[in-house]
Amino acid sequence: MKVNTLIVPLGDGQCFVVDPAGCSLSGDANVVTDYLKAHKLECAGIVLTHSHFDHITGIAQIKAAFLAAKIALHESEFSELNGSGAPGPMNNSVLHFFGAPELISVVAEQPAADTPLREGMSIFDWTVLHTPGHTPGSICLYKADAGEHGEGVLISGDTLFDYGGYGRTDMYGGDEVEIRKSLARLQREVPAGTLVYPGHDNFGFML
């Protein structure tokens, strides 16, 4: 589904991974871990912009390779990654919405989240912006000087879904009014010239 999985460097051979989407059903389950090992990178954590199935199917592989990596997710979506061996209510609904019941077992095997994210907190020196609408717990990560030339970078998940688009709101947990508020907030608070890495498709475009 053209999900953008991001490997964010932290220095000293450390990194964190955003939205690991590799999956055994699509044959790319080990792509991220193979890359990290090839580049001698240690995964310090996994940060999820939201818990939709297409953004989480690679968590288990990374956790198996990097046992100390904590999984961070907005507190309002912790029930979606609860380690119970079953999808949470949102994913159960969305998987049936897409007609993809074969992914239920893949989602069910993902480990529980460890670290609750909240508005304004910092994780790995990136600021958490709670931007509900696509899902109740959708977040963006912002850092003022993370770009190659010192510009700001916004990791937007599906709040800014791709170049020119925003996340759909017609599924379980979606809210059109809330996402419009979130988009207005980003326009108001994130400086022009910020590089955007969205949840899908083209990435690294300028806000």
C-alpha cells in the first residue's frame, strides 16, 4: 500500500524506525532489519504515527532483532496494540472494510505498545503533535533542524497522507471535523519550507 517506513538516524550508530510496514504476505518482512544490520544500526525504538494495520505489520520482526526497542504509540490507541493475540476494534473493522481478513493474523501477532505518546512530549528529540482525524491517536513528529540543510522536518503519518492529500476519515475512528482542525493547526504552526515525510507515496516535499 506504498507505506513509507522511515529510518531516522540518531547518531552513534543509533536510529529509530517509524511505521514499520514490512509483511510476510508481501515478501518484505525482513527488509528493514536487513538494512539496519547491513548499515550497523541499532534500533533504539519504534514510533507509530497511528495504529492502522498497514503501518504496523513489521513491528514483530524488528522487536525480534532488537529486543530493547520500545514501541511508542499515542495513548488513545493503546488498545489496538495490546498483545492479546487479536486485532483491536479499529483494525478489526478496517481490515473487513478493505476486504483483507488474511491480514488479521499478521496484525494479531504484533507485540503490545510500551510507551504512550501525548501532545507536546519529546521522543528522541522530536516533538509529538497530536493530530487526530484519520484516527483518534494520529500524530506527527516535528523537529526544527532535522533536514540536510538545517530546515525543519515533519513526519506526518497519514495526517498528510501523501503529496497534496490527507488521510481518509470514512473508516472506524475517522473524523472529518477533527482532521480539518489538525490540518489547520499544521498550516498555522509548522513553518513554510519544512520538509514533509508523509505516510504514503512521494516523500521529502516542501510544505
